[in-house]
Amino acid sequence: MGLLWWAQRIRLRATVAASASRVLIWPSLPGEARVNALVASRRVTNPYHRAGDPTRSVHFVIGNRLDAAMRTSDPELSSSYRDPPLSHYVAEGSGPDDRGYYEWMVVSGWYALAFASLVGAFVCGFPVNLLFGERTGQIVAFAFIALGFFCLAGGTNALWRRFWYVPQARRRLRREGAQSARYQRSSRRTLVPNTSLIFQGAVWILAFIIQINSI
């Protein structure tokens, strides 16, 4: 519940900022809203969409599941601010602030799964220990703990992109314009690709091997 509350507050701030950027006149727009207005006015084609649909990535699915849980737990949050679905934040022409909010949802989703994996280590490991012996129970618990590291790696990747590439894209959009190749490259890199699952899988294997060797 605490994680959902935290994520809901982020969604609320992002929605209010987006609503304000639509009603303010261009010269009076502050920094972040002004950047998003610039993107909308120039209708930037994000190069990421040429390579594939970002809504098909595993990371989008993780963030979207959390988004659905938030809508279910607090329906008034969506209806009051007419908050768009998460796919809106990765759609063609979305700005750096939209990508930043999307990354927050991905980070929160992965970290929620990491916590669930730690809970699963106790929930599943204890009965297996009673039924099949201590060593088997430990292996099951270690597998769940390693899965937690897998999820932590995914969330940390998204968190790094949120604090590195999103501000970088915002700066390059402001200085060089929406058609700049440097801006488009930064905008593309704000989204976590599915290839990161290879690194996450390596983290899972390494964490599992280290734990098994400790027995």
C-alpha cells in the first residue's frame, strides 16, 4: 500500500503539470512545461518508434500493471484529472517529462516485484523446507531471492535512465531543437529496451550461484 501511495503521488504531480502546460500561454510556460509544449508543437517523431512499438516491451508491461493497480485502488485519481493511460507517455511526440513519469512507473513496478520476490522466498521456501528438507527449501528460497535481484536490476536500469537521459533530452531539446539528432538519440535512450533482460538474467544467475555456494 505504501508503494501504491507513493506512485499515486507521482502520477498526481505529473497530471497536474501536464494540465497546467495546456492552459498556460507559451511565453509564460516554466522550464519543464515549456519543453513539453515545444515537443507537442513540432510533433517530433521519436526514432524509437521506427525500431518497434515501445508498448510491446516487458518494461512497459511491468509499469502498466502497476498503473492498472493504481487505477483500481483509487479510481478517483484517474477520473478527477482525466489521466491518460500509460501508453500516452511513450506515444509518438511525447516529451521528456512524459518519459520521466513513464520511467517512474517502470521503476516502481520492478521494485514492487523485487519486494514480492523476497516475500515469496519465505512463503514458498518455508513449506518446501518442511516437506522436502532443508537443502531443497534453501534452493527454492535462493531462487526467489535471486529473482528479487533480477527485478532490482531492471528497476535500477530504469532509474538511471530517468535521472540521466531524461534531463539530457530536456536540455538538448531546449538548446538544439526537436529535430536535433542528439535530442532524438537522448529521447530514444530514455526508454529501457528489452535487451536489458539479458543483463538482468546474468544478475539472477550470479546471485543464485553465490547463494548456492554459501550452503
